[in-house]
Amino acid sequence: MKVIRSREEILSFSNKCDKEIGIVPTMGNLHDGHLKLVEASLLNNEVTIVTIFVNPKQFGPNEDFQKYPRTLDDDISRISSLEELLKNKDNELIIFAPSSVEEVYPANFNTVISVKGLDNTLCGLNRPGHFDGVCTVVYQLFSLTKAKRAYFGLKDFQQTLIIRKLVKDLLLPVDIHLIDIIRDEDGLALSSRNKYLNVDERLQALTLPKRIKNLEQLVKESGISEAMKKTKIYNKESNVDYFHILDSSNLSPVSNDTCEVVIAGAMRFGNTRLIDNTLVKINA
Ligand code: PAF
């Protein structure tokens, strides 16, 4: 398995490559949720490029950029365990792990990609500039790899909507594929940040998926307005960033035209902020 560390080498590879490329953008510290994305790409593309880059532009000044777990050797061995899924010997699995920030953003890189409208709710409110950082790096990674398909996890639901809008607005020639949330047996959604939790916090963190499930049941059994009353109660708690029920197509308030809602939550356990969500069809 090839590991590419420089901008020059990834560009030289993608410019010459005459096969269809699938990209799995990650920030490393890979868990089974990431591996599902890689598997999906391996099934559909002759070349899969997994990118591993902790993108400074998507972290706020008081966020965890410095301490974000960097585990490249482990990540490489986890990805190489999937090589057996390559459908034939001409298919390739490649890791692009830029050796420095400049390999992605060279000196004098001055562009910010900003998708307006979808970032004024949920995580966009608590993390100003976060989604501009995500859009800028995703655009850059698409350009560097010339990927035809890209794979993202639904745990970051708002991110998936924003990236789909970016691709639509800028007519990017990339198909976006979304993969379901993978959970531990007790229900906690897999996240690289789960590693920060101590034993007590790990137990408390189950409150998040339990509340999402609770709200889902309320939506199904008692209706949206009962579920919304419950979110208001949750939102008063000091370790809750938000619980919201929104139209899943555009994150606007639920209306008569809404066919599906996203129930999204973000909570803090110690210094760790976790997010989770589920989608529920309504008016079916
Ligand atoms: O979801 C993530 O891990 C990141 O936001 C992404 C898409 C890799 C961009 O840095």
C-alpha cells in the first residue's frame, strides 16, 4: 500500500491516473466507522485514497487541534488490513497523509470556501468558522485527488448537508456517498473524540444516544410538538450544547412540507464535546 506524504506526489499520481478514484477524507485516529467508509469506497472504485489530515482551519482557537489524537502508524495498519477487499490486482488503496500543513495549504493560500445558510444552526452556532474550514479542506482534497466519489459518515449530519451543497453549487464532479453511523454495543456513536473520555465520562456519554432514541420514540408515538417540548427541557442543562429537531433536507424548522426530520444533539462530558443524530421519516 502506497503512503503519499506530499502535495507534489499526490498531484502527480492523480493527474496521471486513468482509473476512477474514491476518496475517504479523515482526520486519522481511525475507528470502525471510518473503516466502513473505506470498505464502501473499495467496493465501488478502482482506486481508493484515504486522506489523513488534522485540518487546522476547522478548529476554533479554544478547541482541541493540538491534542487531537495523531496515530498515523496505527491508522496505516488498520487501513492495510482492508487490502484483501481489493477486487482485483490492478485496484489500489492509497493513503494521503500530508507531512505538514503546507502540503495542503501552501504559502500564500488565501482562499476560504464558505457555504452560507446551512451553518447558522446546530454545530455552526457553537463552532463559528468550523464549516468554512471543512469546506475549504474538502474542496482542496477533491482538487488534489481528482476523486470521482467521496465517502462521509452520517454522524456529522450537518457536515454532509453542507458538503453536498458545496458540490451542487460549484458543480464539482464528485458523487457524495453517505454511510450510516456505526455505534459501540452500548449505543455510543463511534468518534475519535471518545478516546478523551475517562471511565465515568464514558458512562455519562450514553445519555446522548439515549436521549436521541427517546426523542425518536416521542416523534413516532406522540408527534413532533411533544418531542420539541422535551428538547426544550434538555436544552436548559449546563452540559447540553443543543438538542434540535429540524427538517433534514435543509435544517430549517419543521413545516407541513417536511418529509423527514433530523434529531440532532451535542453534549459535553468533561472537556469532550460529542454529537449524535438520527433521521425519522414523517408524513409518510
Ligand atoms: O469529518 C471529518 O473527519 C472532517 O471534518 C473532514 C471531512 C475529514 C475534513 O477535515
